[in-house]
Amino acid sequence: MNPVDPLKQVGVGFNRTDCESFDIAFSEISIGNLDDEINAGPYIMCNLSSQGAHGSIRASIYITAFQADKLDGLYQNQKTTIKSFVDQSTEWNSDPAVPEEVKDVISILYDDIDGYVFMITSEANVQNCYQGRGYGTLVLFDKYLANIQYESCELADTAAYVTLMQKLMAMAEVAALNVEVESGRGK
């Protein structure tokens, strides 16, 4: 008799409540299970797209279980893609013609073999506000790839944007841990 994969059991996976934490009211939530040559179980997508006083606000958390042999390649591709934003900001900041007051502040929150998360903040002269653009990709429990994003011009300073990205990271980690615990694999 073959053992039953706990991820295939009804009720084991992500829940809507995984998108209901840390002061962000995600308006679009998608949950499911995929099992194919790339995917290996549950996924969740939490999205927010709204208007603030200074323009659009976008936030997202995508967490997907992947086949073990696909996970590292997908992570490396995501890391390369999002790291290009940091490279562009670094290049912008290195231009001697760019005044100090308009240079980007680059905050690397996480950078190791299992994750890369950053927030770039700067003065937005057109909107007359302080803008933040943060992205991240994390490997969780050697099974899930989490991608997080936050963009807005609504927070007051770099510290507030960094804190928000840390909350998104924690939210992704807790959501994946909940699935692992529920399935009996987590501690």
C-alpha cells in the first residue's frame, strides 16, 4: 500500500488567513494545489493593488511548492531578475552628475543561498513623496519559493519601508511553516 501524500488530503495547504496579517489587506487571494513536473503541491497568491494619496500601492506574496530538482534553478532565476533592480540603482547612484538628495537608498534585508530581499527608497519629485520599491525571493523549508513585492509612495521613510518588507518576509515564512506543521512535516 502506498502512503497517502498529506498535501493531497483535503484541507492541507495554505489558507486565506495566511494573507490576513501584518497590516496589509490583500484584496485578491488565490489558493490551490498543483502537482506536475515543476510544481509539488500547494500555492498561495496574495495581491493588493490600490490607490493611495500619491499613486498606486502594490503588494504581493506568492508562495509555491516546487519539485526538488526545479527549486534551485527557479530561485536563481528569480534572484537574478530582481537583483537587476539593485544593479540599476547602484549604477544610478554612482553617476557623479546625480545629486546626493536624489540618490537611491538601497537596503539589502536578506542575501544568502536561500534568499534575496531588498528595498530601494528615494524622493519622488513628481509625486512629492518618498517612494519605496521592494522585492524578494526566498526558499522556505527546501520546498517552497516565496516571492514578495511592495511598491508605494505612501510611507514616510526608509525605515518604514524596510519594516514593511520584513513583515512580508515573516508572513511568507509563517504561511509556509503552517502548511508544514499541518501536513506533519514541520516542527
